Amino acid sequence: MAEHGNVGLTATTTEEIRSLLATVDARGGPAMLVVRHRIGSSTVDVAIPDHRIELIEAISHLRSASAGSADLEVEVRFAPHPAWLRSLDYEGHLVVDNDEVGLHLGHDGALALFDKANGRALWWFDTEQVATWHLAAPLRQILHWNCVRRGQALLHAAAVTSGGRAALITGPGGSGKSTTSLLCHRAGLGFLGDDYCVVEPRNGRVDVFGLYRTAKLTERSQGFVASALEHPNIEVDQRKRAVFLPDAIAGPVAVDVLLIARVDEIGPSRRVSASRMQALAAAGPTSVLQQRGSAGLVLGILAAVVRSLPAEHLIVSRDVDQIPLHIEAALRHHRR
């Protein structure tokens, strides 16, 4: 499958991608660091120029000292893109996704290449200037492909914990996921993620893994959780800042309830029962659109998640101190 603007992709595209992936070197070398992580259920080695280590700071809490070979080897490369790719005429995002390889070229010029059979990937920049949103959520497209091949999904969702159990919080952008997860963090609940996390359904149980230790703040949400700005933070765009939390949880944690977040300032914050169909409708489209390719596999994994969990609407209003209490109550009510 290919998604593109006005580009014509040839039958040799897969072979060209394979040729590039054959050059991946995750063993390190002069001025290169190899950093091992445990991401979801995978051991991931990232080889990165030592002067650009800040690019993977958002996953620093997932670093691992485990031995053995990696499930995924990633090289972070700064060099001109290959001539055949630079010659393509496309608009927006260029995506190639089939059973063997994946390619994603963003509008900012960041290139992600993935070898699905051999667990190799390239995160390739043709300039030293990297868009700041990559610092808040590095390697996202590559990690999406890796999760899918292992029966997991990188969801557009938040997750928080209390009493050793987790609540998964879904909803489109602007539904209150980040504000809710930061309010919970301030109240002493565990933080797994505010925008992205990894889920794995298995035998009627759902586990959630933390991914990024960043949380996003808009000008409006800063009024509710201004204390979050005491932590290191960066400007993601003109409307948002990303805060690096020092105590994000790696997981896995068993999920007991799926909450569909929605902002409604009329009346108090509250919980309302929801159907599984509403839960799938809330989580599915945004997770598919946020990560490119493998949409059918993601929806299949998400459907298994929804079948395994009770669902509720979480109505987020102005009484923000009540929101963590509602989540703790939901976890107590649905505890398994």
C-alpha cells in the first residue's frame, strides 16, 4: 500500500528501501553511541551521533542494561537523502507500507525506514535542523511498525495508574487527555503517557506500556497544572510546550478500564457509562491517522483491547481537582 500526494512510485521501490536498510549500522563507532531500551516487549538498540543524544531523551526512562541481541536495531543518520527519493514529486506525507518494508517521509523531511522481516530501521534527517516535535515523541513511526509486528499497538491515548492498575484514556486531540494525565500526576498517580502508549491484548487481559516521558501543555492547560513547568520543557509549536517528567513509568501495567475523555464545562466533571462501540470510535480513527500504515492490523488489535475492557466517558470540566478522584473511583469500581 502506498499513500502519497502526486508521486508515482515504481515497482522497484521496495528493493530500493531494502538496499538502504542493508546499510543500517547499530554497532556504534566513532562519535556514535548505542543506547539500549526496553520499549513495549521489544529490546531496541538505537545508534545515534553522540552530539545528538537529546533526540532520544524522551525515552531515556526506558533504557535497559539487558544482554543479548536486540529485537530492533535503529540507526539515526544525518546525511543527504538518496537521489531517487529526493527526485520524487509529492505533497505532504509519503508512505510506503507492505508486508516487507515501511517508508514514511514527513513534510519536514524526516525519513523513517523499516525492515519488517529483519528488525532494522533508519531514522534519517537530511539536515541538522530537527523539528522540535520529534524531541517530544522520537522514533514514533518506527516504533509503530515495530509494535504491530509484535502484536502490539502504539495508541493515541494517555494512561495513568493507581494501586498497581491502569486506566487507558482515549479521545481526539483537544479532548483533555494531556491535562487529565498531568492532573493525575500532580495528585500522585502514576504517569505512563499523555498522548501515546503501547498496548498489548492477551488472553482477555490488556497491558499498557509507557513510551514517552513527555506531557504536552497548551496555554489553557497551563492554568490548571502550571506546576508542571517546573520540570525541563521545550516549545513544540506556537501553541504547545512539552514537559519532561522525571518519574514516568515504563510498565507493563494491567489495564482495568478504558475512559473516553471529553471536555464539557457545563456542569461538574463526571463519569458516564459508554459502549464498546463508542470506545472503538473514540480510539480507532485518531490512532490510525497519527501513525501511518498498517491500519487494518492496528484496528484489529484495538478491537481486542475494547472487547477486553469496560468503558466509560470521562467528562472533564472546570473542577479539575476532582478529575483524579473520578479516575481512582473508576479503577476501584472495575478492579479485576
